[in-house]
Amino acid sequence: MENPDPQALIERAGEALDAAYVPYSEYPVGAAVLTADGEVFTGCNIENANYSNALHAEEVAVGSAVRAGHRAIAAVAVTSTESEGLTPCGMCRQTLAEFGDEDVPVYCDTGDGEYVEYTLGELIPDTITPGMLGIDPDADRE
């Protein structure tokens, strides 16, 4: 697969941002994941009056990709109307690491037409892996 286009992926995340349901935090987030075979899946955060039941944008995007049969992520983008310092939270980082290796780029929109690029390994070093649980890390990927 060729290198991902960060701005195009951020744009797709921005399209998902418009659907965010955030009556409690008023902090909309949109995410886009690029699968290893080039398909893009998006998600937005969906809040709930029971805060612990809220869904994060990255989780929704990954869930859509997995539901469509994809198991390998090649890139991720996140955006928000409140973009300053935006990165996936710890829970989302672990979810992304389940389907992407440490070199997967994560593009975080700064809100001014720019982005900050991290790798999953930078965002969540020494992540919990299937191998730690005695499971073949490549099982059921792709």
C-alpha cells in the first residue's frame, strides 16, 4: 500500500465529526481509520447520560472496519472542533494497537490546516499485546 494522505484522512474524520452526539461534554470528535487494503472507515463520539457507556470516535471507526471484515489498520486520523492537544485517549490507543502495529501513523488535526503526526508506538509504548496473553499476534489479522 502506498503512503497514506494525512489531509485526506483528516478530511474524512471531519466528515464524521458532523454526526457526533455530544450533549454532555460538547466535545465532538471524528476519527478515520485506513485499513491495510486501502479502505477508510469513520466514526464519531456518541455520548450517553451514563458517561461510562459513551463511545469514542476511534472505537466507532475501528468497529466499523472490523464489522466489514478488516483486521489491520494502516493509519488513523482524529479531529475535533476543540483540536488543541487532541490525541486518542488511552483506551482508544489500546483499541488501535489491537489492529495496528507500533509504526502506524496517527494524524492529529490541529484545527489550523496542520496536523501533528505520531506513531502508535509513540502514543502507547509497551502496549498490551495478544502475544502477552499467549495468543499468536498475527492470528485473525487482515
